[in-house]
Amino acid sequence: MTVPLNLPDMSEPGLVETADPETVFGALSDGTRVDILLALWDADGRSATFSDLREEVGMADSGQFNYHLDKLRDRFVRQTDDGYTLTLAGEQIVGAIQVGAYTMEGSIEPIPLAEPCRACGGERTLYYEDETVRIECGDCPSTSTSGVPPGVFADHERSEIPAVASRYFRTILAHVGEGFCWHCEGPITATVVPAAETRAARDDLPTTFEELPMARYDCGRCGSEITSDLGGALLNHPVVGGFFYEHGIDVRERPFWAFNAVGHEQSRFRERDPVRATMTYTAGDATLTLVVDETLDVVAVERDG
């Protein structure tokens, strides 16, 4: 007689959803519970006993305090032999509070940028409003935008804002380039498409930009789309960093938008079936051209000078 074994499917990661979002975020609806998370964040080693935590939050009634703590337990707070500590979800909630995504708003007076527009040589300006950084040229339609939480700029002087924005742009593309959605950490699929085939394409997109190759990062979980020209998308590639370093340039010390592809001189489609698109970087008299396929994989490297 053969007895069937109910073994788990080892091809699956074994992750299941145990609560709906309404229930999870409902647990944070009381200010006392948010205070508990913040108190644990500030505690030594981010761990505290029941009594120390209650004292820090300032609630005299231990029964009432336990009621609120119980609403957070397992999901946002974990009980240990030494007391209580934050779960990863608890740390992420506090992190979202710190970055100001839910608690801050504001704008920054426009900041003229020192670097001229790569498309026309005109003056570019950085704007920040509605939680969005916009790099805009005053003489042509060249524009770069990205959502940036207010807290990213909260601890910086006005003169530092462009450099901070540049690092943030680079960080987003490094994140999605490694295959993780910037919004939900879901799996990312990268595709090279003409600018006209992205959600970010404006109704007034100039004809000269419609066929500019773009890296489109689509999330398989939340459906979000992040796009970048190939200049930004390939900037983290080791061949690119090495090329500029050979010519005395550290790409980390230059503004992110100094490497944008803004015309067919820098980036174009060589073939459409199969896709072969190019991005050319320049340092002095030398050039580096990367050829990518439809999935943004580099299939050839060409050097001149």
C-alpha cells in the first residue's frame, strides 16, 4: 500500500498573504500605535520592555496600552525574550514617516543649474512641487521628471538640492535595474521601446523625440512603469563607469542629467526586429557605444579614440 505524501511544492517560495490591506493599515489608525512604533525606533537597540515602552509612550493604564500593543503585535511589532522590537514592516512604516511621504509637503523655489541642456545648450532649471522634481530647459522641450518624497530634501541646504536630486535619480534606476520595483519591490521587466510608446510620453512630445530609444521598466506586481533614456539606464553599467574613469571622470561626481541621451546623436535604433539600440557616451575625443537588445541587455561594446 502506498501512502501519498502531502509535500510542499519546493518550486514555490512558500509566501502567502495572511491579511488584507484594510485590516493591516487599520491597525495604524490610532495615534498611540504610531507612538509605539516611533518609541521602539528610538529605543536602545530598537528593543524595549513592556513597562519601558508604556512609560515612553506616556500611557498610565497598562490594560489599555496592552490593547494597542496587541493590535500591532506580529504584523508591526515582534515580542521577544527581552521585550518588543519592530518587524521589517514596522521599520518600513517608520521609515515612510521619516521620509515625509505621508507627513510633509511643500515646494522649492526654482534653482538654475550650472550645466547647459545637452540638446540645445540652453539654461536648465530644477523645479520641485507636488512631490516631483522636474529638470526643464528654457529653450527646448527637453525635460526630466521623477517623484521624490519631501523628506529627501528636508535636511539639506538649498545649494545641495541639485546634487541630492541627482543621487536620488541614480538610486531609482539602480534599484529597478536590479529587477525590483521602486514602489512595491515587485519583479521588474525591462524593455527598450520608442519614447512614444511609454506612459510618460506627453501629448506635445516633439517628433524628433518620438523614436528616441527608452528603457521602460514595468512592474509585474503593481503595474507601475518607470522610464529612462538609455543614457541614464546604462550609466551604472561597469563598462560605462570604467570608460569615464579612464578619462578622469567619476560619474558619481557629475550630475545624473549630464549623461542623458537627448537626441539621435547619442541614442538611436539600429534595428527594430530584433531590437538593437545604441547609446554613445563621449569623453573628450573618445566615444563608447553600447548596443542593447529589447531587454536592455548589452550585446556589443564599441570604442573609438
